[in-house]
Amino acid sequence: MSKSYKVVALSAVAALFCSVMTAPAVMADPNEAESDVTIEFIVPDDTDVPTVVDPTDPSITFPVTPGDRDPGDPDDPVTGFSGPLTLDFVSSLDFGTVAISAQSQEYESLTLRPFVQVTDRRGTREGWALTVSLSEFRDEEGETSLSGAVLNLENASLVTPGVGGDNTPEGLAGSIALDSNGTSANVTVAGEGTGAGTWLTRWLAPVGETPNPNVTLTVPGGAATVGDHEATLTWILTNAPE
């Protein structure tokens, strides 16, 4: 009697264990909740000067001190303009020392990486326009010189350390010819909805080439006189395309 009872009890325990092991799992309904990601942008204050970036690799900073730059780079200081829309850097152009010619000659620039930089941090995408003009050349005595000289900027390209795509200015002048009468020419025009962030317009020499065939000065025969000659490029940034 006692032995039979034990067998029944063990059988009951085994049946209970099997029922527990084979019971279907209960599936919980998925939980879903929402949270926010927020950020507020403000216009930079009037003391905030943008960083000038390298014209070949805009992911790095262009040296502020001219003496720290590579040969062939422009030796200009940064402009120091601050605020929401700024012209950050403009390049001077050096054509070196050349012999006087009786014929018209085209001279290539020794400045291998000339560029200008504009930064738009207004956050409105209103657009902007950059123009340039060339003054008369003057000699060492301050007299007008190099009559008929023409400065040519060819094969311009745009680069940004930020987002391009639809934000890229479409009004890039691939070829600019400047005479010394002060007439301005468009350099880069960012229409409405474009030009946000930092943009560099550049006239780089092809890799390994010296001097720079994309920046030339044409001087008519008989126009040159002995000594240094200098003209001024005036770059103007306006806050809406013209």
C-alpha cells in the first residue's frame, strides 16, 4: 500500500513539471513612448570672427600668421570682420620680377593658392553677392602706369567645409577679366536659399605647376617701365544678390 502511493505521487509531480515546461509563453504588448530633441540657434554676436580655412582642404584651418604659410600661399592677414555675414579673407596676387618686353605679354602669378572666403551665419538663406574691381596701376613715383593691363582670373572653383548640394551658390564666375578702370565684376553670387555657411572661391594652380596659369596679368607692349607697379583689388560683399 505504501509503495503504490509513492508511485502515484511521483507520477503526479512529473505530470505537473511537464505541464509547466510546455505551457505557452505569454507575449507582452510592445511599449511605445515619445521624447523630444531640441536645439535653438541664434545669430552670432558682432564680435565673433569666423575661422579661415585651407583652400585645398577646408577641414583644416588656414594659418592666421602669414609667416606660417607655405610658399605660394597669399601672404595677407585675415580681414577680421565679425558678425553674421562676413568677408573673411582676400588674396593679394604677386607676379614677381619680369623683363620688359616690346610685345604684349601674359604673366602668370606666383601666388599658387589665391582665394577669397565668405561666411554666412545669418540663418535666413537670403543670399549674398561678392564683386571685385581693379584700380589703376601706379609706379614707384605714384604715377599711373601699365595702361591697358588686364588681370584675368580663370577656372574658379567653390569649396566649403560644410554642406553643399542645394546650398551651393550657382552664380560662380568661371572667368573674370578686370581692366584698371574700376569696373566691378561678379565673383560669386549666392541666390536665395543658397550660400549658408563658409564658402571659398579659389583659383588654384594645377597640382605641381608653378607659376599659376589660372591667374594672369596681360601687359601691352610698350606699357611697362622700370620699377615696381601696384594696383588694388577691391572686394565687396553685399547681403543680397544683385
